[in-house]
Amino acid sequence: MNDIPTHDEMDIADDGYGGINFVFGFTPYFIYREPNSHNGVDFKVDDNDCGGRRIKMETPECIVQFLQYLYDTAKNKSHIEQKIGQRIVPITNTIIKILKWKDDINLHNYFNDINKWFMGIQYYKYMNKKRPKQQTLYELLFEDRIDNLHNLNMIIRITLSKYNGLPVIRENEQVYEIMKKMMWEICGDLSQNKYEDFEDFYFPKYNK
């Protein structure tokens, strides 16, 4: 077994009753072994009252196996979120161009690009078959790059400067406020596999 989480990567404490409490990846866990149990269960993950996971272990080898499971899950989560985060620049740039300037020649292509990116993101799932949560997607696809108006202003002034000759539809403040609301809703739909067409659904709703 290689690369399993180290003691320093987990907040570990003996609970005083023959079990071990620890935190890994912001999730609390409790490992315990039932006396006189001979079921041969490797490990079982169940919700407990504290919102963490209760794992039944029959042998010390099971604990090592579970730690490897945690490591593989964390590694998969990091890979998925890295892939999603790589889309933040083209997605935010394109939505800014749609909201900021009048460009009828390229508008339909912008919509197609956005749909392609979001539909691809919607397919990503973690090892547990769950999709990233709304807040996670919102950070990865918007807030990590544009968490305030100043960042948006810099993108428009520097990164997208070649579009400044186009007719302006909205001031930067309006673009920022619309993007916050729009991206929050889109990320919520992505997290539930409910994303709809950008041109026919999201854009008309916020293009007022």
C-alpha cells in the first residue's frame, strides 16, 4: 500500500471507548470494532448522528484498506475538480462578451461554446457517483476568478480589450451582478444534472 493518508493529514483521537475518531477531507469519521463479531465485514460506511461516517472494522487490515479507499476518493475528487476548473477562463470570458457587448455575428457561436462546456461538466462525477455540489461548482467556474467587481474590470480592460470597439450593452457593474446570479443558478442545475440550453433558458431569463 502506498500513498495512504498520513497521521498529519487526519485529525485523529481515541474516543475512550475502543474506537477512533478522525477527520479527513473535512468529513468526520468514527472507526470501531464490535466485540464478539465474526461477520467478516471489511468496512461499512453509514451516516451517523454527527453527520460523519461510522465504519465497522473486523481486522486491522480493514483499516488500511479503508485508508486507501479514502486516499483514492480524495485523489479522484482532486482530479475531477481540476478538470472542471480548467473551464473557468473560457466560460467566464464568453459570458462576459455576451453580456457586455453587442456582437450579433458571433453570438450564436458563443451560445454553442457555452453549451458544449457546461454539458461536458455535467457528466463529471466523483467515485461515489455523486456530482460536485453547487457551491463547489460556483467556486470552480466563477468565484475563483471573479470574486469581486475589480477582477471583472481587469478582465474587460486587459484580457478582452480587443472587444472594446463593439457597442456596449451594459456597464461592468451590471455584468458582474448578472453573472453572479446566473452562474449560481447554472451551477445548481449542473449539480443536479438539470442544465438546460443557455440560449433558450438562462440568457433570456437574465437578459432584461
